[in-house]
Amino acid sequence: MLKLYEKMDDKGSKRVEIVIDIEDIKNNNEKVLREIYTKYYYYSEQFILTNSGTSEDAKDIYQEAFIVFWRNVQLGNFQQQHAKSIGAYLLQVVKNKWIDILRKNKNHPMTTLVYDLPDISGTYMDTEEEKYMELVKKHYMELGEPCKTLLEKFYFKKESMQKIAQHFSWTVGSAKNNKYRCLQKLREKIKQNMR
């Protein structure tokens, strides 16, 4: 179900908000998917253009990010916390994919990289999102070894599973299994804290 609401922002300007039922995405509702795709494309393109990319790069990266988002919804790996979750998630995937490309292609300087995307909803982070991020940080810091190091190497340092496996003297399969277990451990701690 796609609903449009007109709201007044703090400055008295009208703003249209879209409310999306995640089930519509799971059921491949074409109208909803098209609306999401077009709503957030501009912000992704601006990020890539600002950071040494072209319009073609923006199209390619955004399509990949949208497929990641869609697949994670289908698999139940995307949990919508509030209306801004979809846009924030898509833009984060775009940002990560583009940073990976810039790292691989050393001809482009990374000094112009912009880390803060324009806020699409009027506020940077609402209270619920801030609380959730604090929970994630808290429980990540409480993870024991090797989980903390493994997740840091994979998600923050963007190291390959092969490199991580070598670091811990594991097989690649063991590294993948351990990463999954560590993520599950982190998710469980967060869920327990949210109850």
C-alpha cells in the first residue's frame, strides 16, 4: 500500500511523505518499487557526481544498490524501523559500493569524498534511529574475540573473506560461518535489549 501525505516542515513548506508497506515490496508491487526507485535516485546520483563519478556510474551503482535492497527484503534481512529506513539503507549501500570502486581505482583521489548525504526527510536521525545505533555500538563493543575483529575487518576495513581467513588461520568456509555466527550473536543481543 502506497500512501502519500502532505506535511508542513519546520519552515512552513509543504513536504510529501511516502508510507510504504514492506509487504508490497515482497510482493513485487510495480508501482511501489518504481516509486522507491525514483524517489532516492537523485540523492545517490548527487553523491556519486560529487565524488569523481559520472551519471553512468550513478545509474550502475544505484541499480546494484536497489537489487541488494530488494533481495534483502525478499530474504527478510531488511527490517524497516520507520519511514526513512528505506532511503537511508539504499543511500548507505550506494555509498559503500562507490567507496569500494574508488579504493580499487587509485586514479581517482578520495580527498573529495563526501560522507554526509543530504537529509531527505528534514532531520538527520530521529530519536529511535539514534537509540538503535547506540545499541548496535554498545553491543558491538561488548562482542568478544574473534567476533569483534572479524566484523571490523569485513564491514569497516572491507577485507576479503580470504584475507580474513588467512589472518585467523581458518578456511574461507570457516570464516564465512564465523562471520554469520558473530552477526547472529550481535543481532540477538540487540533484540534482547529492545524487548
